[in-house]
Amino acid sequence: MCRSIKTLRPPAAPEVTEDDIRAAALQYVRKVSGFRAPAAHNREVFEQAVDAVAAATHDLLAGIRVRGAGGGPRSRPD
């Protein structure tokens, strides 16, 4: 079972793919549920949870603003 989920936001991960997001969502659902792979009778709800976590992660990453990212050196007002 996973022990950690890697950071997906810049600058820790400058380029994040949908596969990265899905893998993190799968790790999270596995950890929370305690199942590496669900039984047949739990497969649908397991996959729905992975989809929901992936969507929430995508929205979160799309909305996060990292201070000082990409703007070069910042000048301070005198």
C-alpha cells in the first residue's frame, strides 16, 4: 500500500499530467479504503471515488496560485 502521495503543485512538480492526477487519486482512495484493489461488489463505488478525487484534485491544482511563481524577482516597495 502507498505510504505517500507526491506533491503535484509547482514548483515541486512543474508539469503535471492527467495520469499523475489519476495515480494520486487512486493512491488516496486505496489508503482511505484500505483496499489495494476492490472486490467485484465494491468496484463501481471505488472507481467513482477515484474519479471524484481526481476531479477535485484537477480543480484544486487549476485554482492554486503559488506566490512568486513565474514572475521573476519581486521588488519590494521602499
